[in-house]
Amino acid sequence: MTMTPEQLVSRCKGITSLPTIYRRLDESINDPYSDLSDIAFILSDDPSLTARLLRIANSAMFNFPSQVETVSRAITVIGTKQLRDLVLATSVIELFKNIPDQHVNMESFWRHSIATGIAARVIATYRREANVERFHVLGLLHDIGRLIMYLQIPEELNSAIELSVDKGIPVYQVEKQLLGFDHTAVSEVLLSQWQLPVSLQEGVAYHHAPGHAKRYPEEAATVHVADIIVNAFKLGNSGEPSVPLFVESAWTRLGLENEKLPLISEQLLLQYGAAVDLFLG
């Protein structure tokens, strides 16, 4: 195997660029002369996306006391940056919807990713992070590189999974042994191609080794803990046959009391079913 993560990503035509609507939305949010009507106008170009965003705004994820009926109201109650991150989440799922099922169960993959996004969001809420949707996106995208590998080198990845089962070690470790890199490296390259923030790139790249994250260790630690919780509950599967190795220092890094862990798990299980319907329905 001589291909690099960069080569794997570059071969995925049509995936190396995010949908135009997300780009337009991001530019509008960062434009100091833009207002809520400009953002609502951009979203109006995609009625199905608008409908899904309104369903999300009225879900248990936000638990607003009154019905959110318009995009303008959704922007007001959710926030522009948070709404942009929700658009990113739904756009990415749509981007990979045509991956054939012969090598990966896509519903199970997205169930795992959605659950990890929920868990990361709940952890960020308990940590009083300013934009919890950023952590939701982190969790949702944490294994995205594995989809690129399924598209480009499915036989090699399936061999890694089989060897992982035989040896009783995590798939990402076997990936490194066989390929010289693992799915997190591919994820990092893809997010870089998409020009997403470095905090997202690093949080995803180091979610199996959060102690190695230099600039954004809290992001990496959040995704790491979320991934462990979701694997323990067996909510979907992204390729790992067992619960990955837990790095205890990641929990310490988050600064949460141990009593918060069952509360995080409870919120995850409460929101999981509805979130799967929202994003996959």
C-alpha cells in the first residue's frame, strides 16, 4: 500500500468540496454587513434542508418552550454559528449518501456518528461551552476518514477489521500497522480540504490520542470520551468491533465530576432515537 491520506482524499471526486449552500452561509455569517434576512434567503434555496433544520430546532436537542415555525426564528433562538454547524452536519450526511453498502452498513455508521455527536454536545453543555453545536459536528465527523477508506481501499480496510478481531486490538492500530496511517489522518486531510476550522481538524485527528493534541486538547478529549461512551452502549458501529482504548487523562482534561458521567449517558439515550430520525429520516 503506497497511497497517502492526501491521495485517498484527492481521488474522491465530488466529496473534496462542501455543498455550495454551506459555503454561502459561512461567508454570510462572517460578513459584518450581512443580517438575518440574508441568511434566511440563502437557506430558502434548499427547502428540504430548511424543513430539516426546523425539525431539529423543535426537537429535544433544543427543547424550546414554544414552536419554532420560521427560519428567522430558528436563527434567533439557535444562533447563526450554531445554525451553520447544523447545516454542515446535515450537508455531510447528504454528501456521503450514495456509498454502496457492500463494504459498510451506512445506517449503522451514521447511527454511531450521530450518537457521538450527541454525546459530545452534551459534554460541551455540561462544560458550558459557548457553541455546543461545534462539538456536535466534531462528534459527527470523527470517523469520516473511514468512509473515504471504504470508498478507495475497501479490501484493505476490511482486512484491518478482521485482523483487529483476531488480535483483539483496535482497528485504528491495525490500520497504522498495515497502511502506515489510520482513519483519523484521512479525516484530518478531508477537513483541511473542506477548509473547516483547525479546532475541528485537530479534535477529529486526535480523538484516539487526545493527549497529543497541541492546540485544542479539550476538543480531542471531548470526542474521545463521547466515542468511548457510544461504543460502550453499542449505538451503531463505524468499524470498531470493540470499545476503543480509554485514555483516562481525557476525562480529567474535561474537568467534570465523575457524577456527571451517568447524566451524560442519560441525556445521550434520551436524545438518540429522535436525532437518528431527524438526520436520517
